[in-house]
Amino acid sequence: MPWHAALLPLAADTPDPAASVKEAHESVTNAASFIEENWAGWLYLGLKILLILVIAAALRSLVRKSLTKLIMRMNRGAEAVEGMALGGLLVNAERRRQRSEAIGSVLRSVASFLILGTAGLMVLGALGINLGPLLASAGVAGVAIGFGARNLVTDFLSGVFMILEDQYGVGDKIDAGVASGEVVEVGLRVTKLRGDNGEIWYVRNGEIKRIGNLSQGWATAGVDVQVKPSESLTRIREVVKHVAEGLAKESPWDERLWGPVEVLGLDEVLLASMTVKVSAKTMPGQQFSVERELRWRIKEAFDEAGIRIIGGPPAAEDEEEAADPSAAVAAPSALANPASPQSLATAPIPPPSGSPRITK
């Protein structure tokens, strides 16, 4: 059956197998030539990037391990000192450990940021990327983030300097202005305090404007004793010195007392009482327990010596003097005497003698 002329394929439309093979050969040849011309540069670039990453990773690991060993050495030194006789007075192991770990964490983070950031910039530079616009954009973004999170940055920087300067640590009794109590945990952003009633205070480091550390150096225990003005001051001094000698020889007060108990003298003299000031230098944070023990022993010693303390039970002669029989009797009234002017003024006026009387 004859085919229509329009349905018959033209000779020009039939693909030429030789031309297709030639084009494919040229494409492969061009690709091979391109690879042959650039493979050395690609290999050099890949090796360069790999070398940068390997050096950065090795340097970061070396720095972090060095910092960790340094922190462990500091902790071992603290534990060794704590095992000594006066270790508890000189070093708080938990405070030293947290402080060293906080400093180590900051140093590790800063080292990682610097090393990895530098390596990233070197990789981008090796790839031929222009770092000028990127650094400018990063600078603007950093300024915007820093302005928006300025409180967080302030807290972080304040915490870093507090830890580096060792202003306070775990176990210290501090007054931070906004709150006071015992330091439970020291962080880079927040300091945790336990108040006197057991409450937990979370204080941002940036809000702390001044710090009063009550646990560094030494403390002072002060006791005020009020006695009668008639008591002998020489006898009072002798009794207090005897109490102080006994306290300094007993444990654990011999370690808590860092100086002799002194009678400073009269702090106040009144008509009904006089105040004797007693003071002693103590271990930090132990002044309150020493004050309570001193009051206890001074009270017992004064009772044995017959020295009366203001506020105590009155003596027998005081009770007899206070028993006044006339205190319960009221003052006599002026109206009780009929001859007094008050009684005469209240008497009725008698009628005249010559006036008639009206009777019913």
C-alpha cells in the first residue's frame, strides 16, 4: 500500500549516528580537558581546606585538654590543702572547685570560638569568597544583638570578673544589696543565695552594685553585759577573764577563737545600769556561735559570783524595798475633814433666824 508523502520521513530529519558520536566525543574530551587542567588546583584547594580543619581541630583539642589538666591540678591542690590541720580555715574545696570550673568553662569557650572562627574565615578565604561584606554584616548584627541583649552581656561580664577576682565563693555569707545569705552556687549570669529563713535567692550578677563578704579574713564577736551600777568593775573583769580562759582551752572554741577575749570597758553608764563591752576576734562566720557561748558562760559565772545582771530576778533586799504598805492606800480626801475649806464650801447655807417658815 502506498504511503502518503507527508508521512514519509525526510532525509534531513533522520539523525546522523556519526554526528551524535562526534558531539559526545567532543563533550567528553572537553570535560576531560577541563578536569585535567583544574584537578591540580582542586586537589590543592581541598588539601588546603582539610589541613586548616585538621589543624584547627587538633589545636582546639590541645587547648581544651591543657585547660582541663590545669583545672584538675588546681582542684588537687585545694584537696591537699584541705587535708591539712588548718585546711578548713584557708580553703573551701567546693568553692575552689566551682571557681576553677567556671574559669575553665569561660576559657574553653573563648578558645573554641577564636580557633573555630579563625578556621572558618580561612576556609572562606581559600574558597575565594570576599570576606569584607561578610565581616561588615557580622559586625552590624553583633552590635544589634549586643544592644538588644545588653542586660545579658552585663550579667555575663560581671560574673566573669567576680569569679576572676574571687569576690565571693560557695559557702560565703554575703550581703549583695538586693539580697543577703549564704552563697550556694556561683554562675556566670546568676548567683544563688540561701537566706536566713531557708529561701533561695537568684540574683543577676549585673544587678549587684556592691558586695559585703562576711566570711573573708576574720570576724568580731561582741557581747554587751548590763549589770547594776553598784557592782565592782574589777570583780567583773576577773570573772570575764576566767570565763575567757576556760573557753579558749575547750574544743571547738579553741579553733574558732583567733584572739583573746577582751573586756573593752564600759560602753554605757546610766542611773539604773551600766553596760560592759566584751569582744573577741573569731573565725569568719563563727562570731554568732561564739557570742551565744560567751553569753551562756558569763551568765552562769555571774550567777555563781553573785553579780546581778539587769533583767534577771531581783534580789531579796530589792523585794523588801519594793514592798511599800502605803503604796496600796489612796491619798486622803480634803472633804474628809469637816473644818477644811473644801468641806465648808460644800455645806448647805442655813436660813436666817428671823425669816418666817412656810409649811404645808
